[in-house]
Amino acid sequence: MTRHEGFFQQRQPAAVLKHALLREYTKVFASTVGSQDRARPVWVIDGYAGAGAYEEPDPEGTHPDGSPLIVLKMAEGFQSKRVIKSIFIESDAAAVEALNQNVTAFRQRGLSASILHGTVEDQMPSAWASVGNDPVVTFLDPFGVAMLRDTMTGLLLSRSRDLPPSEVLLNINLEAVWRIGGNLQFVAGHVVPCPGQEGGVQRIDRFFGGTAWRQTFYDMRQEHGSAARAAEYVIENYREQIRQDTGYDSMSIPVRRRPHHEPLFLLTLFFRHPVGGYKFADAACRATRKWRETYRSQELVEFLGRQQQESLFGDSFEAETAAKDGERQEKELDAEWVQSICDNVRRINSSRLAVAPNVSLILGTTLGLAGERHIRSAWDKLAGEGYLRPRDTKKKMHYSSMERA
């Protein structure tokens, strides 16, 4: 193995984004709902937990954290302030054994880490019984598209509005939908699976709660000539149906392998209070920056791997140069996104615009990239131009409203 090959056996940038957003949002959730009633524990359920850490070590010889250790390290940071309890569900026996070993040290330090061996459908009712009416965020990252829709609508999103929040962070495998959807055909007036593809199509039927998605996918693919676009449209419908059934809004952050690639996943938060969506968008801003840093590191590794000999000034010089280029790019992106937000606010053209409920409109195409600091800068810029009244710097942004000057 060369000095560069090991990198590609580690987490790829898409996984880095997913885990960074999990870390950022669970931290925000625990801070926000925990401050409302410190006597109540805050729960985090990980429905497809795995072994807790990656099998392959990174270049420094450590094993990157999987979602359970990310959750536990987040919880450890709150240990002196409030109780955060974790439940991990995993169906594979070998993974459960490894997970037990990986969480032992956290348990010894006083953290709550329950492990349930079985499927999400079988074990989620038990997890839910443990949670009771406490605030909970559930992370679901199934392999492919494996979860029943009834688990979402009949259990995780079934709480009434007067109870503490239950939010769901669901990683929707967009690639699986467009790949399996490509195995549909139109026969005798019905959209049905191609021969031999029934199993995959039926798994997606269970996820979407029926077969209606087949016709939608088939029609949209015929119209746009793109399986990826058809899959996005199907998932948009799914999110709207969940909203109609449960009253929960949702926000999706695209997860790509590389910039300008088609999204592979849609990391989607289902929430009731607008502040949840606002905080998720801001958490995504920090997570996608981490993703860009990882992507740039990968580009550097690939560049060095292509060199037939050491570069003229050495790898450390190349790394330092890449870091400076990254800082420059980030400043350029910040300026670009602030201007885009300014344009969005002018386009909305409202005399009074509440920030949290309208964060998706305010961010527009920068959703998942820009966050609170960019909104703040855009507001200040528009106020300086005389378009908006200056913001109240003592008021939290998610409780603020932009007012025309």
C-alpha cells in the first residue's frame, strides 16, 4: 500500500457530512429542548447503529467514529449540565458485539447507552416505551430504503403538539430510489417491476407506504429523462404526504460525493416548530464546511498520489498552500452567499419577514451551505443600504423579523 491509498478505505466526504450534521444538530437539539426543562432527560435514538466505529483506521491509526460514538461524545459534553440518554438499535449480531465493546468506556464514565438487538420495526416500540414523553431525536440511516412508512407516521411522528418534541433525522437514499425506480416498466396500463426486480421495488413500496410512487416516478422520468430528477420528485411528494398525515414540516440537505455531483442522499429533518428547521439549516452550514475541508484534503491526497516523485518543495508546502487556497475559497463563498441572501430577501419583498418560519425562502439555493452568520451579514448589508431596519442585536435571530425601512 502506498502512503496515499489508505485514505480511500476511510470515511468518504459524504459520510463526513452526514456525521458532522448528526453531531451538530443533536448538540443543538439537546441545548434547545434541554434548557426548557432541565429535569427531563433528552434522548437520542440511533436506529441503524452499526458497530460504533469504522473498521479501517485513518492515516493517524485511529478508527473514525460511527454514529453511536458521535452521539456519546456529544452527550459527554453535556454531562455536567443535563442528562442525555442514548438507545442504539442494530440487527447484526457481530456489530452488536463490537458496539458493546465500543460503548463500554462511556458507560464506565456514567453515560447512558442502551443497545437493542433487532430490526427497527421490532425494537423501536421498546425504545419508544423507554423514552416515554421525554424530548427525543431519532437518527435513521438505513442501508438502502429499508424502513416502513408506518414507523414514521404511526410512532415517531405521532406525538401531539402539547408534548415535548420528537424529531426525526432521516437519511433518504436518493440513489437507491432512482436505481430501483429504473427497474419499472409500463405493462397493460400499470407500472410494475421488471421481471426479477420485484424484491427491490417492493422494499421501496414499504418505505413510501404503497405503490403510488411507481406511477409518479415513471411519469416524471418520461417527462424529464432523468431518474435522479424523478427520484427527487417522488421524495418531495413523500415529505408532503408526511406533512399532511402528521403536521410535521421537513427540510432536506443534499449529500454529495463531490461538488457538482448529483446528490446521493437527502438528509432530512422532520420537525414541528420553525426553530427546529432554522437550527437545522444553521447546523448544516457548519457541517458542509467540514465536508468541504474533507473534500479538499482528498483532492490533495489524489494530487500527491499522482506525483511520480516528491514535489519540489515537499508535501508540507503543498498542504500549506492548499490550506491557504481553502481559506480564500471560503471567503469568496461567504461573500457570494451573503449576496444571494440579500437578493432573496429583496425578491420576497415583504414588509415584515419572520426569520425562522421563512428560513428556506431566505436562504434559497444556499440552504445547506449558508447559515445564521450569513443571514446576519445580509441583514446588516441591507440595513446599510436602507432597505431593512437594523436588527436588534440583543434578540436571537430565530425570534427576529426583518422589517422594511
